Amino acid sequence: MRVLVTGGAGFIGSQVVEALLRRGHEPVVFDALLPSAHPEPPPPHSGADRVVGDVRDRAAVETALVGVDAVCHQAAMVGLGKDFADAPDYVGCNDLGTAVLLAAMAEAGVRRLVLAGSMVVYGEGHYSCPSHGPVRPGPRAVAELAAGRFEPDCPRCGATLLPGLVREDAPVDPRNVYAATKLAQEHLAASWARATGGRAVVLRYHNVYGPGMPRDTPYAGVASFFRSALARGESPTVYEDGGQRRDFVHVRDIAGANVVALEALPERVEGTLTAYNAGSGQPHTVGAMARTLAEAYGGPEPVVTGEYRLGDVRHITASSQRIAEELGWRAETGFAEGMAEFAREGMREGNRERPREGTRELPRKGTGPGAERGAGQATRDGTGADAAGSDIGPAAERAARGGPRPASVDVVLPCLNEAAALPWVLARIPDGWRAIVVDNGSTDGSAEIARGLGATVVHEPRRGFGAACHAGLLAAEADIVCFCDCDASLDPALLDPFVRAVRDGESDLVLGRRRPQGRGAWPPHARAGNLVLARMLRRRTGLRLHDLGPLRAARRAALLGLDLTDRRSGYPLQMVVRAADAGWRIEERDVPYRPRTGRSKVTGTWRGTWHAVRDMRGVLNQPPLTARVQETVAR
């Protein structure tokens, strides 16, 4: 198949050309070779014809289309650019260029098209409220961003939202000029297909990264910005708090997706445009990506500034299930493997001219956490789309303040049918920690979702909260192990001070005392049962504790030394009782407790609460340990 690849000399287009050649196709490179993108024109691909021309030039496009069977349209102006003054250039390159190309294809009788799209058309992505279900938050308010409150809230009740995966049938909501032009390209392609009987596919790229990205240009993605900074010996700068979730996908995988889509076009229905999300399926925060890349490169730690840009969205990760099921495509390059290669391999020289101050969209500085950290020494990098995205959590924040790196931590998350809550829970795991999701017989795809989001998944066939918790403890390898429910009622990010207290020798076991936030967070019968058990625990151990909640942290070796045996609801209480018998220093810390996502399997009913209380009373009736295990607690 002879395929015209517009933008075929660019970052993604050149990889598409290579992938086509490997599959035995005949690519034709069509590229304007603009100095802004190619200060030095690259050499022609061996085995591929090259036509130098602009997609806005009808005559040049018509010449390039002679003898072509299909078009792979990659040519575009990407990223957020400098400011709104770039709008005419974006519209000219992306929309006028696409219109000229499609008109020439209609005239030439070329009826097959693969269009390079973008996930930015979705805007803020998919969110759900624990009380109101799926909601669509509007643009984030300047006042909220300036105060360092970056997470969008429920527009109906103000509750914290749970980000999820966007499917192709989600409403589109472009939030910046680039996004608007990419959506216009899709509309133009759909109109062309209907008018000509053509077959078209649009691949909505996630944050593409890899060797050959342009360096030092305001029109590239965040991975390029970070890698460019490292090449200059500077720290990558991360906007907001670094907790923005993105899906980073390797450029070779995206090239492969284009070839798969091209080869499938003859089987598509005439007159239609089909959209597919194209991502790795493993979201990461921008901060985590910055830290992983910096470590692989051997460069300075990232810096979190607390700054923000109005054009950026908080979280955008989409499901790539449709393209896997219909076309058989899945990304093959792992995150750590891809970032290591990106750190080693070279970048393509881009437009090295720095934007003039006053002509670019400068980030605005918030007053929340991270607003004053390290703003003076790093490249100002945002979260541009398609060519890569933002994620730094508490670990990078401490590094930015010059503090020590945290110890390695494993977080055990017992899980039974928590598909709706998992994306938010896993996104809140502090940077550098490992999430261990213990699947206890889920039937809603929880294990697959957790694995796709980068968690370690352990399967425990024996039903019971204690069975799941202990399986996670046995699977843990870190010095410090935390436990947290997997229903989004508790925030794993709050475990950071728990871990510091254990690591610094202030406490041997730190427990979260739940403080309900919002109606329905803690049903009265469950609260009453907890109060009764807390009083019984006080009489049994002398500990003045108020709650037996699941949020907690301790050292792994010490926990194993307690020889915990309960595998039902009594497990967390047995941990406290035996720790008290062993003379551990145990403390409580207040934590907010929110309405869970979905119905509780234990405290959601009177019956479930009664069974839990029964299990825990059995634990309290056990005789004290005669053998002390204090020596297992590292002081």
C-alpha cells in the first residue's frame, strides 16, 4: 500500500514511516521542513519518496497524492504554544491544512484516511462524585488555582471527585486553542467521509514521548521540556503540585497504532469516521514522570513550583480498550523501559529561540503548597499534550525543599469490587511508593483496572478482610507497610506523615482516627459499633484510642512478628491488641473520612456491622501474648 504521510519528517511521522517500511508498505513523506521544526533538514528515509511541501498548498498536495492509496495525516502544530496570539497559526496549520488535504483527496479519489488526533478534545476527562455519580466539572477557577486547590470539585455538592478513564463516546470539551483545532480536524474528516464515501480513523493520542522529540521549543510536550532541561543540567520544573495524571505512550507504539489502523481501513464502513483512544493504559502523574526521567538521566531532582496555566487540565487519561478489542493494538513499551531509553537517546534540534517575555503565556503562581519552591532555577515546563504530561507527589516536594528521600513504602489495599474507586485511590498513592491491590474475588474488573494503572495485584481466594490484608503484608517488600481501604473513603496521600513518624522512630504503629466529612460518610450503626469496641479495647489494653480505622503504618518485620491469625474483620483490631501487648508505641492522627464509592460490604448494613463486631469481640477475648516481640520493632 502506497501511503502519503504528512508531517513524515517529524517526531511521530518519521516513526510511522519506519513502521510502514517494516511492514512492506510504500510510504511517501510529505513535509514542509519548516526551519522552526527542522533547523537542519533531516536526511531522506531510505526506501521512501519525499515531497517537500506545505499541506496548505493545494498544488503541492495534489502532486504528492498521485498514485497514493491512503493518507496518514500527522502534520500539525502541537502543544499549548506561547499565548493566544498563536491562534491564527494553529488554525492555519491544523484546520486549513486539513481542509486543503481533504479537498485534494476528494478530487484524487483517495478514500482512506488515518488522522492524528488528540486526547485534549475531552477537556477535563471523566470524573464521578461519591454522591452524584458521573459529573462534568467546568474550567477550574483562577481563585482556586491561585490558592493551590488544583483538584476539581463536584459542581453540585463541592465534594472531591474521583478521576476515571474516558471512553471514546464521552462528550468533547476542548479547553484551549490547540484542542479546538484538533476537534475541528475530526469534524472535517467526518464530513469528508460522508461526502465521498471515504473510510477514516482518528487516533486520539495520549502524551507521546520518545527518542527524536524536538528540544527547547515551546511547542513540544512536557516530556520534551523535562528532557531538554536535563540536557542543560537544569532541574525539570513541574507545575501545580505535580499530581496531574496523564498517560505517557512511547512513539514506537503510536507508530504501530497508525499502521494497524491503516491496514484495517478496507474493513471499515464507508462514509464513517471512527475514533480510537491510543494510550499505554498505565497512567502516571507528571511529577512521577519527571522524577523517573531525571533518575534515568542522572540529572538533578525535579522542582515543584505550584504555578499553573489556565489552559491546562488536571487529569486526562482514557481507556484504550476499544482499539484493543476492534483492531488488536496494545502498547508494548513499559513506562520505566521507555523513559530509560528516552534518557539515553538523543533529541531532535527544534527552534532554540526562547520566547520573549511578555509574548508567552507565563505560568501564574499560586499561594498553596509548593508555590514558592525552587521557582528560580528551572525551565518552565507545562503539560502540553500529545508529545507527553505532570506528576509529583510528596516525595518530590520534600526533595524540592532539600529534605531526605522517603524510605520505600508499600501500601496494601484490600479490594472487592472497587472498580469505580480505584483510579482515584491509586492516583493518590504518594510518589515513589508501591500500591499492592489485593483482589479478594472481584467480579467488576477491579484487578484489571488496578494492573492497568500500574499497581501490583495479588489474588487472595479466601474471602475476608483479614485474609486480603495479610496476603498484602506477605507480598510487601518495603521496610514500612501501610494499609488503606480501597473505596475512596480515605486518602492514601495522608499516610505520608504516618510513615515519617514510624521512620523517624516517633511511633511504632500510627493509626488514622476517622473524622467524617459529609452526610453518609459513617453510618450511625457503624459508628456506634466502633465506639463500643474502642471502649472495650481501652479496658483490655489501657490504650486511649478512639477508632479502629483501617488507615495505618508500621514496619513490615515488626508486623510479621506479631503473628496475626485473624482472617476476617478482626484483623485490624488484632494488630492493635498484639502491638499493645508487645509494648509498641501507638498513636492516633485525625484524618478526614468521606462517603465511600459504592456500598460497603461490612458497615453498609446492620448485619455486616454485627458480624464485624462479633469478629472483633472474639479478638478481645483472646489471652494476652506471653512472648513479647519488642525486639522486632526497629527503634
